[in-house]
Amino acid sequence: MKTGQGGRIRVGVIMGGVPKILRDAVTKVCGLNKDIVVEIHESTSATMLGMLNSDKLDIVIGRTSVSQHADNYDYVHLAEENVSIVAGNSNPLARKKELALSDLKDARWLAYPHRSPLNILLKQELERADINTFTSPIETASTFVTITMLSGSDDFVALIPTDVAAFFAAHGAVTILPIRLPSRSQPFGLITRKQDNLSRAAKLLIEAILASRAAPVMQDART
């Protein structure tokens, strides 16, 4: 990777793209290029594709499947996204050694926004477990809001990417519930506008993101 090329890069990322892929890529680029600034936005794919379309972002790590105009983008697959169910450490469910999804029939959920891929996946899993009532008084795409609300509650649970769950569980912020889900979320990837004239700094970050994708990673034993 070349060094000494400055500039500002505006990147949007879904929650599951932050650990490992974006973290490692940004650390590498900024470590080698002290005059590069990376502006990071976390949101849903739909929101960030809108920002990409209006030239408010240069790069998105997310899903084109949410768009009716996926052909407008260049897309490179990055990863399949495993998901886990987490709870705050004070939640009685966090002390259980064995659980099934049906045990969460009375739980209150912190969910992704309506019609987002992880919201749809959660509802599909609940229907498969014959849970027809779904209580979700809070919807957010924010990692910080999700973890903060979970850590301060004894009854909320959330479905989040396993890489994110493992990071916060390792730091004692949440507990991963021992529930295996048959489904995995849709894949996500690197998205840019077709025929976009990207800056040299953006191209450096793309190079680093693709290198992070190719690097071997340790798999969580619960996935």
C-alpha cells in the first residue's frame, strides 16, 4: 500500500461490517497515511445507499438487496453475517445455560428498523418458533444505542451480528444467549457507485477493505 496520500474518505457501514473488516482496514490506512481522514457513518443499508446516491458517502459496506436499483452500484462480496441473540448481564436469561427461542416469547426486543434485513430475519425466526407476538418498543441501527439499552435493562434482548456480540461480550457489556438460529443474515459487501471517480484515498481504503476480507479470522465457537 502506498503512503503519503492525503484526503477525506466518507464511508458508511452496517453494524456487522465494523468489527474486523472496517476496523482493520481503517487502522491500516490511517496508520500508513497520517494525512488521511476517514469519516464513518453507521446506519442501515437503505439509508446509506441514499447517502451514496446523493454524494454524501464515497463507499458503503452494506447490502444492495434493499435497493430496487441494485444495478446502479458496483458490489464486491465481503462476508456472510452470522447473528446471535444477546441480553444485558442483569437479565435473568443471561444466567441460563440452555435456552430455545421459544423461551423468549415474552421478551421485549431491541430491533433493527422496520423492513431492514435483520428485522425481517428476526420476525422469520420468531414465526418459525411459533411466537406470534412481537414486542419491540425500540428500533435502532445504532450499536451504541443497542448496547447501552441492553446493559441498563433486565428484560430487553436483541438480535445482532455475532462479531459485534462477541466483541461486547468479551468486554463484559452483554451476554450471548445460548440459542442457535438456523438462519444467517444476508451477505454484505463493498458498494460504490458505477463509474464513480473515486479519490486516491478512497481507493486506498477499498484496497485495505478487500485485504481484510481475504485475511483469515478466528471463528467464534458458538457460530
